[in-house]
Amino acid sequence: MKRMKVRGKHVVLSLVCLVLGFILAFSFSLANTEQNELGSRTNGQWKQEETLRDQILEYQQKNNRLQEKLYEKQEKVGNMEKEFSKEKQIYFNLAEDAEKYRMYLGKTKVKGPGVTVTLSDAKYDPEEENANNYIVHEHHVFKVINELYIAGASAVAINGQRLKHDSYILCNGPVIQIDGIEYPAPFKITAIGDPEVLSSAMNITGGVKDQLVNENIIFEMKKENSVILEPTIGES
């Protein structure tokens, strides 16, 4: 009976050891499996992160190249704008010059402030032998016109007839011819320009006004706020 009990205990102990060994082996195997899976998952994540970093770096490089191209394009556009601005200024200057030439040729209507100078024959003195000493001659008109141009007049007309670059004035007795058209006295000379400057030029002591008055010419001048001179009609 005692041997049977001893054997039974051995059998039970063996079974217990076997079960414990199995449990330990299973636990060890499970732990290795989880560790391998964890290592494999971490490695995969690392590769994915590396791939993402490479892609981000590539995009940054592309972005930098695009930024450089953008700066180049912006610089080209800036240079083109400068060139267009210069050309625009050139065209503006050409248009301005053309307008001045048209005005000089009398081909365009002109409006602005200015002055009106009227030259009239003086009252004849019967005791004076020469009546020509009391009438306005072309050289009197020329003196006024030249002084007005020197003082900055942009356009001049006589009795409403616009003067051009090739206008001529001739004296024919008591009348004056302007480009072949005769006008009697008084002669109304209208000029566009700064009224203060033009009037000051005429009123200089010993200047045109004093000279004409000394030659028995009646001289009158008026500042104008607005003067309109029509263009000339003709081929030139």
C-alpha cells in the first residue's frame, strides 16, 4: 500500500512538473513572438517615416527650384515693366513734341491765358510833313511779336489770324498784309502765355512799349484770363 501511495505522488508530481514546463515553454514562445512582431512593426514604421522624410525633402527641393524660377520671372517682369515705362515716357515725349510742332505750325487750336496788345495809328499832326510818322508799320508789329515770343508766348495771332512758322508781314501804305491778307489799323496782337511775364516784358523801361510810344504809336495792353486761337487753314 505504501508503494502505491509513493508512486501516486510521483505521478502527480510528474504531471504538475509537465504542466508547469508546458506553461513556461508556451509563455516563452509567446513572448518571443510578441517581441518579433514588435520589432517587425517598429522597423516598418521606421521605413515609412524614412520614405516620408525623403518625399518631404524632395518636395522642398522642388519648391526651392520653383522659388528660384519665380524670382527669375519676377525679375524679368520688373525689367520689362521698366522698359515699358521708358518706352511709354518716350512715346509721351514724342506725342508732346508733336503737339508742340503742330502748335508751332498753327495746325492745332490753342487755348490759355495771355495778353492782347493793340497798336493804333496816332492822330495826324497837319504841321508834320511826313504822315507815315503817325501810322503803324510792319516793323512796329514785328517788335511786339518778337518780344512776345522771346517772353515765352506759345502762339500769336494778329487781328484773329494765327501766325505760323513761315508767316510773312508786309506793309502796304495804311494797311498790313499778313500771309497775303490785308488788315487795316488798329492791329490787335493776341498771344498765349503767362500774362505776368508777357506784360512785364512789354513794360520794361526802354523796351518795346517805350520805343513804340516814342514813335507816335498808340500802345494798349490787356491781360487775358482765357484766349482761344483757331488753327490756320492752308497747306503749310
